[in-house]
Amino acid sequence: MVELLNLEMAAARQRAKRAEHSLKQATALLDENHGLAVSLALCSRIRNGQARAKAAKRRLLKIAPTAH
């Protein structure tokens, strides 16, 4: 049972880190000078990344409410 909890927590932490990394990459690309269509696509990617990061953090807190 403890191993399963540790595995779930590790997976949730990994999802959160991946979502945050993807969000940072998209934000960095937005800072570069691209065309309007690329900027709009990046804004959409950033919004999706923010939602994924929030969802991953919520899942992590559901698994272990005391872990931050």
C-alpha cells in the first residue's frame, strides 16, 4: 500500500513538473518575435499549460494533502 502511494505521488510530481516546464518553454517562445498566428497559438498553449499545471498540483494534493 505504501509503495502504491509513493508511486502515485511520484507520478503526480512528474506530471506537475512536466506541465510547468512546458509552460515555461511556451512563455519563452512567446517573448521571441514571431508572427501573429504563432503568438496566438502560443497563448493557447500557455493557457492549456496553466490548466494542466493546476490540475497536476490538485491531484498531488489529493494524494498527500500535507505534501507541498
